[in-house]
Amino acid sequence: MRLLAVLLFVTVLHAADAEDRVRDSASVLTEIMSVKDRSIPQDLLDKAECAIVIPGLKKGAFFVGAKYGRGFMSCRKQSAGWSAPAGVRVEGGSFGFQIGGSETDLVMLVLNRRGAEKLMSSKFTLGGDASVAAGPVGRSTTAETDATMHAEMLSWSRTRGVFAGISLKGATLRPDETANQELYSKKLVTRDIVMGSVEETEAGKPLVSLLTKYSGRH
């Protein structure tokens, strides 16, 4: 029964269309950044090498306690601007809060090229293979904190309208090749998309435009 519950939980989540998810990712970023005093600090966005948005991560605490979410990542191009979005999945781990059966939006920033390279791997553990810390909230971080100085990734969550930094230690992050196939109508790996010259689709353009708008080094 437990295995069946897990399979049903994952099947329902896979039903959402990749184009809808990438549009939802753009909407999440817009809504979070519209509240200036409670958004991601501008100086961290300016510094970020990659951004990950997981709209509506779910926790099935009512039967298995599983956490599972699908979203998209984009990285800075070597020339200028941001790459086309590539699908990612986040699973399990200790999320530092109790969300019951609710949905939670997640945003992660990768702060250096070393962390960005780890995103190209088939699977890695946050807090293990890559250091991750709860991100600060506000207009600017100004003073350097241990989190921003030493972490490769910073993470935030929004649950029931409340936006705050969150620890994602123990969660796994991996490419979502099924989403890439759905979005681009061909088989593409993460590196092909975010480190190559793949053009974003119409559905992916809003997310790329927002990252360009909200971050420096255009």
C-alpha cells in the first residue's frame, strides 16, 4: 500500500504540463519580487550564476510524508543574458518547516560557477554535494553573512503567502529530462540547454525575461 501511494502521488504530479510549469515558475518569481521589502535581495540576484524555481512543491504527509516538486532552472550565458529553462526535480529531504498537505513555492540561487557545474550532474544532495543555506530576505544583504559567504546555494520558500529563507539540507536535485522533452520536443540534457545555445520556447520566454529584468550583469 505504501508503494502504491507513492506511485499515485508521483503520477498525479507528472500530469502537469511542462509549459504550464514554466509559466507558473515565471508567475512565482513575479509575485515574490513584487513585494520589495520581503523579496530576494537585489545584490544576491546580481551575483547569482543560476536560478531555480519550483512552483507548488507538494508534501504528501497524509500518507507517505514524501516531498516532490518539478520546476525549471536557468543560468547566465557567457555572453549576456540568461539561458533557456531546463527542467529540474527536487525530492525528499528536511525542509526546516512543516507544510502538511499544502503546496510551497521554492526559489534557489546558485552563487558561483562551481555550484552551477554541480547542477549538470545526474543527481546531487543539497547540503551534501553542494552547500546550501537559508537565504536572507529584504532589499539588500549589505553585511556579508556566513550564509552568503560560504554557501554555494541559497534557498527560499513561500507558503500561504509567507516568503522566507529555508534550509533544504538532504533534499536531492536532479535534471528532469521528461520536462525537457515535453518543452523542446526533442531529447536534451541540462548542459545542452543552460550551457549551450538552445533558444527558449514561447512558454519559457517570460521566465528568462524576468531573470534578465531582476538581475544585474545583463
